[in-house]
Amino acid sequence: MARTTTKIASVVAAAGFLAANPAHAQQNASGPVPEKVNLSRPVVRDTQAPPTNVEYSLKGQCMGSLNDGNVVLPNKPWGQQQLRIEEAHKFATGKNQVVAVIDTGVRGDHPYFNGRVLKGADYVSKNSNSFDDCDGHGTEVAGIIAARSPDLTKIGFTGVAPDAKILAIRQSSELYKGTPAPTQEKPNPGEQTAGDLNTLAQAVVHAANRQDVTVINMSVDNCRLASFAMSEPERDLQRALRHAVDQGKVVVASAGNQGPICTDPRNGPDPKNPTHIVTPPWFADDVISVAAVNRKGNLAPFSVQGPWVSVAAPGTEIISLDPGGTLANQTFQGQQKTEIQGTSFAAPYVAGLAALIRERFPQLSARQVMNRIKMTAQHPAAPGGRDNLVGYGMINPIAALTAMVPAEYQIPNDKAENMPASMPPIPPKDWTAMTIALIGAGGGVVILLLTLFVMHAIRRNKGEPQS
């Protein structure tokens, strides 16, 4: 799986897609709907170690080491203000919640985490651990979820759930590369970056089997043509995701960015028939997939659309943690500075919100938490309140933490009623008043004529000249 990151000075660019081993099967005649989860399929065995068929090694310089430590960003990110994160902290801050971040690792000793990062499995290198984040991407993602600024009076940035803990799981890296052993299907596999669907499934199982984990965030994706059938690694991942939800974990994934394979973010001309499949979001029964929007509320131009999109969150002009120990809001793409952006950074806003909900409503199941996030989002003007661009719309943390969701109380949804746009019937006319008026007017005319006749007769009898 190759992530579309770019080299940076103080941070790594937004993640794009894990270029995982594509499905090499016959054409898929069943359309874009995934197969039903095979519950008899064994859950993959978690080795908690890198693959045995390839040894990844660091190629180049670890990006986190380039930060000069002088980046200070006192302004609050627009997304934090738009979502009213600080106001949401009146209701919950993520206490007693552990969010597993399946990514490029997380710098565990970053001062904004205050020792709240736990060491998880490392599927990249045998010689380091998940606290090593050479790419910087995982540290940025974890920062949006759970960073706590040392002084909010001077530094506006804060994580969505600043009291939550992070379980760091290193599953992929652009900077670690290796060549797998040849197989019959791939006699000359060539060099690849660390991470594939096999290790992603293991990472999900690793997080699912931890009793303390309540939320899982995956800002990694695999994009492939929809014309292929499901591959065995995809089936393993699908089974792992169902296992995670069955274990009570809320699973959040980024919807995916435009990239080398998903070149058209619209994903084809027919919304019901996407040309490409993005996993894990494709397995929408068990995953909340998150699209990215900009500060105007519009879908970010790089955010891939699809019938699996659940909700949306801020994904542009991102401020988060620099692996070097401070904050950053820019990255380098080639030799040019650019903002940090991507659906990778929209997903942790939702994962952080899930941690807040789990603290405030501990009695809710994982699926109920997922449903609460969807039902309290700011729905687009579309049939059923969702579309392929932003799903059920931009998340609304305050509503998610305070609203009464009928389904949680076994209250059925209101039934749709046909309300035709027709005018009310014309009421029958009461002619009584008109009849009285006409009779009165007629009587007046008769009296007037009678009076004129009498006056005329009197004048004639008196011999007065006639006019």
C-alpha cells in the first residue's frame, strides 16, 4: 500500500491511498456492493510484527528529524471553531477513552500528549517501534484527536478529545521500503513501501482485541477498479472490521483522496455505480467513512465520493502536531510549501467525537455511537438526508453530545406521508346576505319611484308647469 504523502520539513502531507495488492480476480458482476461478511471465515492471526515475506528498511532521512522546533501557531484552526470543540468540552473531554491510531506511528513523547500515548504493534520494522513516526502523518492525525495544548491562553489549538489516550499502531510508511519474495502471481514484485491490506487487517484485530480501546481511526485507504471481484485480503479486512465492531469498537476511516488510481474524485458519472472502490470505507456496515470539506462548507476537491461516505469533517488548512515537538500548518510538496489537507485529517475529527460520545453515553453500543454521529450531522438537501459527497453531512459535536436520538429509546422513525401540493376545496357560498341586500336595494328603488310618482301627480293637479 503506497500512501500519497510528500516530503516535508516539519510535517508530512495528508495521506492518500495505500497502494495495496489489487484484486487480481475475474470481473465483478455484482456491482459495487461488497459481499456479505462471512462470519465463518476465521479472523486473521495478529502477528504483531512486520510481514515475513519482505523486510522493510528506512530509505532516506526520517522526516520528523528535520523540524527546527520554532514553529508556533497561536491561532485556532477554523475547523475547531466551526465545530465548537471547546464548547463541546463542557460535556466530555474523552476521559477513560483509548483511540487506536493505525497509521505511520505516533511520537509518544510529544509534549502535547503529556504521556497519554500507549505503545501498540509495529508492522513496519523489527528494529524500532510504533513511537517512531518518520513520516509524521500519524502524529498529525493523533494530534487532532487528543492533543492538549500546554497553555490555551497562548495557543488556540486543541484536540477534539484532549483527555483521551492514543494507542499507537505503526502499519505503514512511505519511507520504509522493501522487496517481497517472488510468487507465482508476482515473479518480479519490485520494491514497495511498507503496509498492505494484510497488515491493515492485523492492525484492526490488534486494536479490537485490546479491552481498553473504544475507538479505532484509520487514515489509510486502498483504491482499486470496481470491475474486480473482492480479493482475499479484502475479505480478511472486512472480517476484521466486523470483529472490531462486535468487540464494541467504533471504527472510523478516511474516505480517500484523489490519487494515482482514483484520479476522478467524482468516482464516475453515475452516483450509484462508482468506477472505483475505496477500502476500508467500502465496508460501510462496520465503518464510518469521512469526507473532507473546506471552510466554506463545500466538499474539498480531492475528497473521493461514493455511496459509502458516512459524514464529513474539516479537511483543509489543517493545524496539528509537528513530530519535532511543536505545531505546524504547512508541508512541502517537492520544493513548494503547501497546506496540510486530506480526508486523513477529517477522519480524526470524527474519531475524537466518537471518544467524547463514548465518555458521555457509556451505555451506547458501537453501532449506536456511529448512528448518533450520523443522525446529528448537518444533513444535506438530498433524499434521505444524505448524498455521495458528504454522506449525512458535516458532523455537529454539540448536537451529538446533547440530542435525543429516537432509535436509542426504541422509538420508531416517523413514517413518510404523502402531502400533495393542492389548494383546499372552495367552501359553499352563503347567499343570504346578498339576498337581503338585493331586496333592500330593490325596495328602496320602489319607494323612490313611488315618491316621484306622487310628487308628479300633486304638481299636475295644482297646475304647476311641468319640467
